[in-house]
Amino acid sequence: MVYNFKVFRKCTPNGKHTLYMAKREFVDHISFVEPIDGVVMLDEEYVRARKVFVQVVCTFRYGREEDEVMGLNFYKELYLASEQVYPPPEKQSYELSKTQVRS
């Protein structure tokens, strides 16, 4: 059996950090939000003496992209969370997802 799925990739210009996600859009169900699942790949030589944080920023769009003219943007950004991913925290407060285990 062949499984076909899409993986979204976002890479820094220098290629030292890469983010892989199974999907880009997450639904707010009022009482909960779908879990965000992804993998961050880092070049250890590059981040050797640095701390690396991942931030979650939600963009709420309330207009069409075609209507954005003359610098008017019909979206708002909401900063949600920040988590240190490197060096790895000593104590993990979560379990790894299937995507993270397979990478």
C-alpha cells in the first residue's frame, strides 16, 4: 500500500535551519485547537553555542489577498508561544508525535 501525503518545508536563506510540517492551516474548534506537529532540523555546527527558539504566530485573515492594495492588509497576527528547541531541555513536558519519531 502506498501512502501519499504532503510535507511543507520552510528553510532559512543560509540553509542552516529547516522546518517540516504536515500541514499549514489549523482549525480553532472554540474549546481546543488542533495540535501543531512539525520537525525542526538544525545544523549543529552552526548553532553550537547558541540557543534556538521556535515561535508560534497565528495569522487571522479577514479579507482576500487580491483586495490588499496600497499597503492595506486584511489580516492580524497573534503571537501564541515560544519554546526552546536547542539545546534540548532536560525535561520534556510532552510526548513526541509520529512525525517527530519517524524523522
